[in-house]
Amino acid sequence: MKLELFYYDACPFCQLVLGVIDELNIAVDYCNIQESMEHLNRLTSDTGRRTVPCLYIDNKPMFESSDIVDWLKENQSKLQKKA
């Protein structure tokens, strides 16, 4: 399962999700929308929104930090761990 997190550092909701990813030791590709126009353009073209955090799960976007955290915790046993 491929996970990509679209985020930026100053976003408190992103920090919540980043903390859970770190705590669960889950392998995620990070896509900072403030450091890469490519990431921002992909997010806006795919979803029509600039809203973060957005977790792409096999290229399907999920918004809302609480939904993302719940999904990560529920699926942690199926997710790839960081090397």
C-alpha cells in the first residue's frame, strides 16, 4: 500500500498526523506543498483543494486529520514500517 502525506510544517493538524506516523513507525512519502510546486499542483489538480493534511492511500486522497489518524491506527498492522 502506497502512502503519501501532503502537508506543510506550520500546520498544527499536519503536526498531529506526522506525530502519529512517527509513533507508529509507518513508511510514508512526504510531500511538502510549501517546498514543492509539483506537490501543490498535484494536490490541487487531483482534489480541487489546497487543504492539508491529505493522505493519499494508493492514490486516493483522504482529508481531515482525525480521519487520517483513525485510519492509520486501524490499519497499522497492514502498513509498511520505516526501514
